[in-house]
Amino acid sequence: MEGFSKLEEILERDGRLAYTCKGFSMLPLLREDRDVVLIRKKGASRCRKLDAVLFKRPGVEGRGSFVLHRVLKVMPDGAYWIVGDHCTEGETVREENVLGVMTAVVRDGRTVPVTAFRYRLYLNTWCRFYHLRFFLLRIGGFFGRFF
């Protein structure tokens, strides 16, 4: 599988993968170096709004980075508008760059599937109201400079 990264190889071979979170862009849902995300390989169907997707961000000389962020808008041209749960800036991602979809989070040894009530509650409070979150994160960052 020349040209594939280790993550892509695992997804291609097994159809799923588990890895420990890095970074803070998916707070408060995912904690760096503590939570494990379970990802299934993306099938032929389109992703849906509020899916957390693993995608490859193009980089220098074909060496891109892998990012897990949330779909906030499914566009008719085959792209997605994707934002991290703790981010105020989004990006457009093409369908062909999406590798997989998160199916569960493992926190403190307990698996929480994306179908669980508390996960759905999180989606319908923090994620669905992006514009309010945008304001809260921006205003928090503004006041954080003074303390």
C-alpha cells in the first residue's frame, strides 16, 4: 500500500481503528492523551451533519495530517464544512479526503457509542448551536487575555 499512512492501512485492512486523541480541538468531548476514539471506515454513503469524521488534510509533498472534527454542513457539491468542537474556524473538506466516521469514545475504560443518550445530548447542546458556541469561545478568549 504505497503512499498510505499507518492509519489508512489499518482502516483499509480492518475497516476500523482505535487511537488516542491528540490536541485540544475536540474539547470538551475528547481529552488529549486520555480518551480513545473508535473509527469505522467511511462507506459509500455521505456523512451526515454532526458526524465526527477522520479526514486527511493535504500537506507538503503528500504528507498530510489526520484530523478528527465534526461535520456542521453537508454541501450539495460533495464537500463538508467541518469544525472542531473547541474551534471557531471551520474548513471545507472534500468527500474523497474523509477516511472514517467516529462510532464511539472510550473514556476511563467505558465505551460511549455515538448512539448513547448522553452523547446525543452533547450534540444537541454544544454542537448544534455552533453560532452560540462561536460567541462563547470568542468572548472567553477575549476575557482570558485579562486574567
